Amino acid sequence: MTAGIDTLWAPWRLGYVQGQDRGTPPEPVEPAAWRAGAVHDCFLCRAAAADPGDDRPLGVVARTPLSLVVTNRFPYSNGHLLVAPLDHRASLADLCPEQLLDLQTCLVRWCGVMQEAMHAHGFNIGLNVGAVAGAGLPGHLHWHIVPRWPGDVNFMPTVAGARVLPQSLDSLWEQLVAAGAVGTPPTTRPASAHGDAGPSR
Ligand SMILES: [Zn+2]
């Protein structure tokens, strides 16, 4: 055992890792029109192009004009979300400043939603760029948000079976969409280090 490294068990990911299931939605949703540059076998491009009425089967919990937030069908933990640009882009350098800002704003917002709705105590947030870095979908950038709770390293093997059920993901989708609709401030701006005394009189 390596000191200082937590192991977050996710045995239900084995089929995905072994290539038995690469993430095709159970009910294929055919968009009426694809975005320019979309890759048709990319599930993020498919979700980006789909009608919002199909958000539930696709696991899309939020859309902005530039980004989308989807549940990961092979989660490391309950609440594992992916935040991606609508455009099929493999490199950070291919994103414009507006996309980068919108993606970061989505990360902040959905961490806030999960803190409120799921009482997440912390998050692992990560981005794998390129297949060599472990990206499962190297052509379309996506940030992972993995919510964490005290002790989840220990109890997860015990409850693992409950996390692979499609109903669990569907229930998660319902919970997050409802929580997101209530609205969580995208960011809470801390008082400025230079003094933020509020509106002057
Ligand atoms: Zn794509």
C-alpha cells in the first residue's frame, strides 16, 4: 500500500475499461441537426446536438450557450459529472476565452449545486488531455467533477452495486436538474483584498 494515496473503488467501471461498453446511451437519440464539426460517434457531440427534450436519457443536467454538463455513465462516485464544451475540441488551445470562462463557471456552479443538494464535502476535479493522459474520449475535452464525502473511500466497495443501476443515474439526473433549477449563485465573490465595503453612499 502506498502511503498518502486514497483508493476510490469503482469496480463497476471494469466493463467500460475493458471496452465492453464505451458509453453508448441505452436509447440512442438521433439529433435533428448536428453542430458544425461534430463527430457522430462522440456521445458529447450527440448530447450537444440533441433536443433538450432528450436531456434525461442522455444524462444532460445543464446546458449553456457554450457548454454542457452530463452525468458520467461510469461514475467513480455518485454525482460524477462531466463538463464539456459544445464543440468537439481536443485541446485547451482550441477553446476561445469565452468557452474557457464558461466551462470554469460551470465547474463552480455545479460544485455549488452538489454541495447544497448532495452535501458533498469536497471534490476531485480533473481534465485528461490526450489518450496518453488517460482521456476516455480524447477528441472532446471534458472535465470530471467527482464529489467526495468523509469516509467514502471505506464505504464505497460495500455500496458499489447500488451505483451501477440505471435508476440510480436517472435519480441523480432528476435530483440535480431540480437542484440546478432552484439556482445556486455561480460564484460567491469573496470580499476584495483591497477592501469591498459595499455600495458607497
Ligand atoms: Zn465530440
